[in-house]
Amino acid sequence: MISVVIIGAGNVATHLYRAFKAAENISVIQWYNRNLDTLKPYAKEVEIVNDLSALKEADLYLLAVSDDAIKSLTNKLPFENRLVAHTSGSVGIYDIDKKHKRGVFYPLQSFSKAAKLDFANVPICIEALESKDYHVLKNLAISIGSPTKKVNTDQRRVLHLAAVFVNNFTNQLYRVAHEITESEGAEFDLLKPLILETAKKVQDLSPYKAQTGPAKRNDKKTMRKHLKLLNETPHHKAIYELLTESIQRTHGRKKL
Amino acid sequence: MISVVIIGAGNVATHLYRAFKAAENISVIQWYNRNLDTLKPYAKEVEIVNDLSALKEADLYLLAVSDDAIKSLTNKLPFENRLVAHTSGSVGIYDIDKKHKRGVFYPLQSFSKAAKLDFANVPICIEALESKDYHVLKNLAISIGSPTKKVNTDQRRVLHLAAVFVNNFTNQLYRVAHEITESEGAEFDLLKPLILETAKKVQDLSPYKAQTGPAKRNDKKTMRKHLKLLNETPHHKAIYELLTESIQRTHGRKKL
């Protein structure tokens, strides 16, 4: 049995809380948040607290709080030599106050409030300074059915950055596609199977091998047609030009 | 029963051929290609030809050839007043020689050689000048299990352009993420569940509502960290800056 105190009440904290509660060998002994109101709906099933001095002894104190709060919050924790881990992609392990045993438990996935999440699809990137602590964090991840990977701070930082490319930036390309189709009253819905297929393709094939289209085959006529359609939306045109150039750089084609 | 002559032997032609063969009420009576060698593997199951003058009468002549070949090829067809449709996203319906009944049968999906394709996931965008011809093309699509949509030439052109954004450009963002992770020896594989989740999310939610991340919430500290990591790869940095700006434009945030 792993005993855990969760600190924070955002999306990541809430999803982790639910997964921990559903796991057989994890006991959430307290859930802390500065503002207790957010936690009130859970008061019947877990002890909720907003006073750091009331924290009980646990195998792990898991901080799912904003990046900026990690350093000072770990400093304020009124105990030492216990395992304290944060869940951030971009904060270093040494930002945790050195009076603690330190770790990182970074779930590499997009968390939204409503959607249910299957933790089998959430790789957990784990970092710890001591082997014993690493195994506590790894067992925690395994207990909620997540794949795990040992990842150091530098690797975690580039994963966090890469996640912005495949999640936020990709989603923005969907948004631009939405604007482009609506400009002629065409249905964005027609693109949804292609969106899914594009994501599925790279599950088995490298993005390099999966690439197709006018930029890769240097089909200048089609690219000219596309650029003409974008003449009145220069910010869409700039994205078209930059990503076309990027594809041609990757695939050794000449520039536009 | 709809009788079809397929013209062309690329990926689209081959996938359509297989789907037509498997459909109960479609008869592929001939398959034409200038170079007959490409079609040889199919010679036992369908009549293959490389001579336009040998084409038999059919309900539909479906051209799955390169965009540039459509106009002249339809002009060379040695008959008139029969239904001739192309499968291109960016070529107008009037590029088909006017001696024919004209149509467009544009499958909005990415076709690769190897991967099997379920046509239930391939929306067919249909255009025709006569209602009767429209219904032939629509029945053809329904017979292979595809959803259909009436789409005019302008709408088809923006769909084709938008497809480049959600397919080729998105795939290039995956590629950039691959390069970024590899730079620190981190595993691109860890991003695959996130890639899939991002694509799934917009199946039910608009890309606007699905957006998250540092650009949307104007988290300058995280963005500065990311830009610093990209200092040595200016072409990746340029993509980061442009797509961040695009997200902030969409969500009414200030520029970086």
C-alpha cells in the first residue's frame, strides 16, 4: 500500500485523485488545497485540508500545482526527509526544497476537466535522486495502469516542449483548417477522419516516412494554387509558407 | 449495378479499385493505365488496357490521375456524352472536356500504398452538373460505405487546402517534435498517446474549445523557457513563434 497526500486541486490533481482512489494499493490519506471550497465535493470520501501544518505522514507528497508555486510550497512544508514529487514538465527536480527526498512524476498527456482519462494512455515520466524513491513513484504509476519511463530533467523539458508542438500547435492547425473551410461554407467535419488517420499513421510509422503532399513532392503548381487561396489571410499564408519550407528542409527539397 | 472504368494506377486508383471490387453492386469492367505493367498483377481479375480506343461503354469513367493530366486526358477520350469524373481536390469540374457529362468524386483522406483503408472513414465530396450524374456518384460512394457530401469546386479547393494543414503540416509538427526529443535522447514514443488524444479531442469539440497550453493562457515564463531551448534550431523556433502568435490571435491574447 502506497500512502499519498495530494497537494493542489487543478485538472491534473483531480484526475490523479480519481485514478488513485480507484487503484487497489494506493491510499489517498489527505488532499490539500489553499482554497478548501474547491475540495468540498470530495469531503465525504477523503480528508481535505488547507493547513500545511495538518499534513499527516505519508509515503509521498504529490504536488500538482502551478510551476511557479512549486519552489516556495516545498520550502513551506513543515517536515523533512520525506518523498516530495512535483508533476510539472518544465520545472527541475532541484527546485524542490533540498530538505526533502525529491522526485518528479510527470504525466505526459493533455488533461481537460470533463473528459474521462484512461491512464493506460498517460505515460508517466519519472525522475528521482534515490533508487528507493524512484521505485515508489514507479509503483504508483503502475498501480494506475500507466506506462512509465525514467526521464531526466533535460529530457523532460524537451518532452514538454515537444508536447506543445504535437498538442497545442497541432490543435491550432486544426483551428486554421476550420477557418479556411468556413470561409467557403464547407464543413470542417469532413476533415475529421483525416485528422484521426494522420495521428494514427505515426503510431506505427515515423513522421518522416508518413509524410506526403505537395510540399514533399515539390508540386509547385498545387502550392501556387494554395497560396493564391490564402492571399486574403496573410497569417494563414505565413503558416503555409513556413511549414512548407520546414517539410522541404526535412525532405531535402528546394525552397518555394 | 454501376459499371465503372478506372483510369490511372496510383494509390487512389488502387484503393478505389479494391473497394469497388469488394462492393456488391459495382462492376469494374476495365482498368486503364498508359503503362500496362503497373496493372499486370490484376490482369486475372479485371480487364486491363492501355489503349483509350479500347474502352468499353460504362456508367462512369473515373479518372484517378495527376492533376495536370486531367484536362488533356478527358479531351482524348474517344467518346462523348458519357459520365466522366475526376478524383482531384484542386481541379475544377470544368477542366473536364465539355463533350462529356462531368463530375467530381473526391475522397478526402490520405492514401498510402500499404495501409488498408476502411472507406467508412473516407468522406467523398461529390460534384456534378446534372442531378442524374450526381446520384450515380453518390450511389457509388454509398456502395463502398463512404459518407458523402455535395461540395462545389470552391468548397472542394478549400477542403483540399485545409487537408494540407491537418495532414501534411500536422505531420511535420510531429516530425519537429521527433527532432526535439531526439536532441536530448528522449523517446518520441512517449508523445504518441498525446498525438492520438489531440486528434480524438476535436472529433467532438471544436479546435477553438479544445485549445490549452502556454500560448493560450499567455504563460510567458513557460514560453520563454521553450524559446530558450530552441535557440540553436532557429527554424524550429520560427515555427514556435508563428504558431504561438496564431493561437494568441485566435484567443485574443497579446503577442509574445
